[in-house]
Amino acid sequence: MHALKETDVVGSEDLPIFENAQSWRGPELVHRNDWIHEFSADEISEIDAAVSHLDAKGVDILTIDRSMFSLPSLSAVLTSAKHEILHGRGFQLFRGVPVERYTPRQSAIAYWGLGQHLGEALSQNGKGHVLGHVANLGLNYADPEVRGYQTNARLPYHSDLADMVGLLCLRASKSGGLSSIVSSTTLWNEMVRRRPDHARTLLEPFYYTRWGEIPEGKLAFEAIPVFAPWHGSMIANYVRSAILKAQSLPGVPPLTLRQVEAMDFLDSLCVDPELHLDMAFKPGDVQLLSNHFILHSRTAYEDWAEVEKRRHLLRLWLVASDNYLEWSTTT
């Protein structure tokens, strides 16, 4: 694992453009299917066998490791996808996990087991939850300690604090709830071309709330740059809601007009239809994203009146030993 160093930050006179697999545009991918893998009957049979075996034994889901969730041929597909997520375009969509005939426990086993072939699960909150639920709990997104995944509100484009984030769709919403992703590398390139002053601003540290989940000896906030060059790539870390909510915390300096304008411009690029890619989740879909090279969003959605039909996703944050980055912070 490596920490960012001062020497990795580009100077004000030299803002690079990154032309690599991560610098894609959404419209280019709409009519391609190389980012979608639909599980074959044989691959589903492998998943079924692993799920059935572990479910029958009553194994605690969180104790399941890669060796216990055997996927004789599918493991190679997952390894290839992992490389594409970490070092290629930054995302992958799998289709066909048979959640419609699985019990909730069996779906969780399947998802956890697939995740074990991709990385190590990371806690998603201060309670230590490693297998998260994304569902509308009727909470107010304006509350500083409420996270967007607990509501049905639109989520602005952002990244999460893990190498990869994965979502398994158990049930889709009645309407809305589209997943939108955009290449943060493309966003950086466009900022350099159009507004290099904003690009330079976003290389500086921004202050983020820890959402009330404060490690011992740490402050209630942390300082992280939105963009940071790293070994020939441009890494991004952006959660504007966390930046804005940190403004109410003691010790956090007020945002400058220059910083606000830079974030406004970044947000305007994210919603540009010439840059982002939209996708509608179906039950059984597994979306996997690199948080270093992708910002993701979700449109607001209307849920079903019946509780048993309401939108429900399972979420994993995954750390990959060959790609994990430590962020240097000032707090």
C-alpha cells in the first residue's frame, strides 16, 4: 500500500490529459455490450451449487471465504472482470443471479460469495456493517447523519471510500432509480480543457464529514483532494454532500467561492449526457464500480406501496490487495 506524496501532485503549469481505458464517454458505450456479462446456465449452476451447499450447512454468511464458495470456471470470469474494474474502464455489470427463486439468505450468500472472488469486504459505517442494504427508510436526506442510500432521493454523483462498490438488485423500484455512472478521468480531462483554473482548485484538500462515525483519536472531519494523480492515472474522491455537511463542524474552514465554483462546474459535467452512462437495474443484476475512476449517481425513485415489492439492493464495499490506495489527510 502506498500513500500519496507531494511529488505526485502536478504543478500549476502542467495539467496533464489522461487518454487511457478509463477515459470513456457514456454515449460510446450505450450500443456496446462488452461491459455486460450475462451468466450462462453453467455459470448459474456453479453459483447454485455453492449457495445450496453453504445454505444447507447453516454457515454464517460473513464467515464464507473464497475457498468455501467454489466456482470452478466462473472464478476466471470474475478475475478478468476484476482486472477490468481496477485497471481498465472501471466498471462491470453482471446479469442473471436467480434472486427470484432464492430466499433472502440465499441471495445474500450468492452475493457475498461472488464478492469474495473480487476482494475483501470493508465496513460501510461505524456499526461495522459489511453487507449493506440500500432501501428507502423514509429518512430525511437533509439530516447531517443520514446517508442517501437510506432515502428515495436523487443522489448526486459521488464516490465511496473503497476500491470497489458493488450492488446486487433484489427488487427494482416502481419507477425511477436509474443508476448513472461517469468516468472521473474524463471529467478531469474536460476540466483541464475547459476550465484549468477549476482543475487546479480540485487538486487541493476539501474537508469531509465522517458522518458521526469518528475513529478513536480522529476529528469529526477529514481532508482529501477531489483529484490526485497516481502512477499514470487520475484518482478521484468526491462526495459533495459530505463536504457541505462538514461546514457545520467546528474546526472546518469555510468553503471559498473558488471552491464552490469548481464543484459547481464538476457537477455540471457529471450530468452532461455526452459524458455519463445510465442503466436500469433488473433483479439479479450485479453492478461493480471502481471508486477511483468512476463517480456514480441515482435518480429519485417511486417505490411500490406493497412492502414486499419495494426496491431493495445489497451493497458491498471491497478492498483489492493489488490496488488499494491510502489517502494522505491533514486530520
